Amino acid sequence: MCRCKGYLNEILPSAFPLDIITRMSLTFEEVEYIALLARLDLSLEEKQRYQQQLSDILEYVAQLQKLDTKNIMSTSSHLPSQARLRADVPKEGLSPERALENAPDLEADQFKVPPVLE
């Protein structure tokens, strides 16, 4: 059982709606808790710096959430939806001789490798 569940419910909602970010800045204690979850041993200066940096990120996300995106089509990529692939045309593969010509060691027309198990 996670002893942190109650604390996480305070800072994270159970579902993730578009308005997930309501409070824009992290407290010093929240940064310490995030570091604990990530198993990071941070100095006092690092915690203070990350508190500011993470709060800035949350502020920016909150600004993005205010944008009206109702008329913007959802996308997973900025690239065209069709990949430009060559035609799938079968062709002749390598001959066994050609495939093995750079092998350092051969045995019965196969790659010979050192044993890994004894």
C-alpha cells in the first residue's frame, strides 16, 4: 500500500482533464517529495532551483491550457499522415556465400561464435 496516496490526491486529480493545472507553483515540500519519489538526492540549492524551474513549467502549461483549441484537429505528429515508403516489391536476397563472406569464423556454412554457456 502506498503511504503517499493521500498526498498525491491533494496535488493530482484522479482523472486528468484539460484543466489539470489549477495551482501554478510548487511548494518546497512538493519538490522534496518529487525528489523522494524519483530517488534523487538533491542539495538545498538544487531543490530551490528546481522549485523555480518546475513552477515556471507549470505556469507555461497553464497558459497553454487557456488557448481555445476546439477548432483545431487533434494530431499525433506534425508530419503528413502517410509515410513515404518504397513499394513493397520482393527481390532476391543475399546468397549464403555473400552473407558469410565477412564472417570471422565459419562452420558448415554458418557463423561460428564462441560459446556463451558452459
